[in-house]
Amino acid sequence: MIKVSAPGKLMLFGEHAVVHGRPCIVTAIDARMRVFLKKRGDNKIITNVPDLNLKNYIISIEDLDKPYAKEIKFVLTAIKNFFEKYQIKSGLPPLPKFWCGGLEIETKSEFPMRFGLGSSSAVTVATIRGLSKIFGIKMKNKELFDLSYKTILDIQGVGSGFDLAAAIYGGTLYFVTGGKVIKKIEIRNIPVIVGYTGIKADTATLVKMVNRKLKENPEKINKIFDEIEKIVNQAKIEIENQNWKKVGELMNLNQDLLRKLGVSSKELENLIEASLNSGAYGAKLSGAGGGDCMIAIAQKENLNNVKRAIEKAGGQIIDLKTSAQGVILE
Ligand code: MEV
């Protein structure tokens, strides 16, 4: 039995603009997705996802091309792409280069998948890393990134891949679309507060909405992206300097631009306003918007005040640590 784990993520700066060639800053969080893998003697893939009540979901290796249950599509698409890339086949002799009977896979998440904290990216990365161990294939981090990115694009059609980079490399990263730049930012723990709105957002729908706006009004939207890029570059320096007051101010500026993109929501605004009114240095949505989570930065002495204010405004505080370790075999 092989056991792999990969961290979830928290977007700090630059969402949406990063889909369009700009940088963002993402941090890996200390909540992990675990994947357990075992080879089987027959040609079946048996999957279990207890967190989503999926028990003993069985398909044959030959059926990897067919549609599967949505709870398991990232794992099975990852297997399909891995088998295709490394020409792993199941069948009768003469045996192909790699012989695969079947697989047994179980996934377990330390964080509820509805929070939008990167469960899909973490499970994709952990599955491919586990397969590379099972089949004795060495994969460099960038190869792992590229195959995971293909998997996400096959399923969602859109995305920058920032969440995969967090799952693979860990830490806090300066990241440019598709992994063109992946740079570690030297910082241990960022004093960030995370509030969940209670509303599940659909990333692909929001990304497509911004794409439409960009098509309709490229000059205006590109200008917003350019301004976000400047904020991200400044935020990288201020995070390295641990100047949290400045980081907070930059969050507020980033949030103004996200409002202009039309991706904020009433629920996010309520939590953001509550944090600012209780003395946070800054606050913004984190991720695609439309719901999911918001983040705030505050002085150490004020952290509990801000948390209480977010809860009073209807948010759920998610306690987590940033800059966690990337994917590992456990
Ligand atoms: C979603 O968490 C962040 C977006 O920038 C999409 C992406 O980068 O893939 C909106």
C-alpha cells in the first residue's frame, strides 16, 4: 500500500488575472488530502471516497475513456492520463512495457471539499505521485505539474494551475499562468484569517464570466489585470518583509479590482466589511469569488477580535497554517 499526501491551497493575491498571463501569490495550507493506492491482480479500478459517501466504485481499466462518477473524476482522469503518457496497459500477453492489473484507491481529506481550498488539485497531484511510485517512474516536479495541469484542463477546461503548484511545491509561491514561473517566497507562517461564507462557488463559471468580459471590453479588463499584477509584485516584497500592515493595504486594493471584475458577492462583502470594521489591516476574497472564502490580515493583538466579527457576520472561521509542505510519500 502506498500512501501519499498533498496540501490544499489558499490564494493570497492575483486571482483571475493569473488565468490571463499575470502572476499570483498562493500558499499551501496545513490541511492535506491523502490518497492510498494498491495494485490489484485483475483489471479493475476500485475507488473509495468516504468523505463523499462513494463506496467501492468499480470500473475496468478498459473503461477509463468512458464517463465516471463526478466524485472520482479527478482521480480517474489522472490515472487515464498517467497510463496514456507512460503507455501502461492491461491485457493478455504479449505483455506491454508496463503491466498493470488493476488498482485500489481510497482518498481522505482533512478539510471539507466545499470550502474551495484545493481538494481537486491536491487529489490530482497525490494520485499521480502515487502512480509514479507504484510504477517506478521518476517524475520531476515540473513533469508532475504538467500532467496534473492536463488533467485539470481535461475536466474543467479552464484554470491557471496555481493550486497544483501549491500542492506540488508547497510553501508560499509566486506563480505565473501554466507554471511559467514558480518561485518560492521565503516566509514561514502568514498571520492570515480565513472566513467561509457558507456558499459554494463554481470556479469554472466565474472564470468563464471574466473571460466573456475580457472579450467584450479588452482594454478595460486588461487594465484591471495590469493593476492586479502591480499589486502582486508589491505584495511579494511586503510578505518577504513581513510588513503585514502594507500587505493588508494591498489586499484592500486587490479587492477593489476584484469588485470591478464583478466577482465579489454580498456574503463576501459582509465578512470583508466586518473584518475591516473590527480593525483588520485589510481583507479580500480568496479564489474565484462568488462565495467560498475571504481572507483578512490583522495585528496579532487584534486577531481574535477580527475572527469574532467575521463569525458575528455569519462567517465560519477556518483555522489553518500557511506555507505547508508540498506532496510527500508518507
Ligand atoms: C480560483 O481559485 C482562482 C482563479 O484565478 C482560477 C485559476 O487561477 O485557476 C479564479
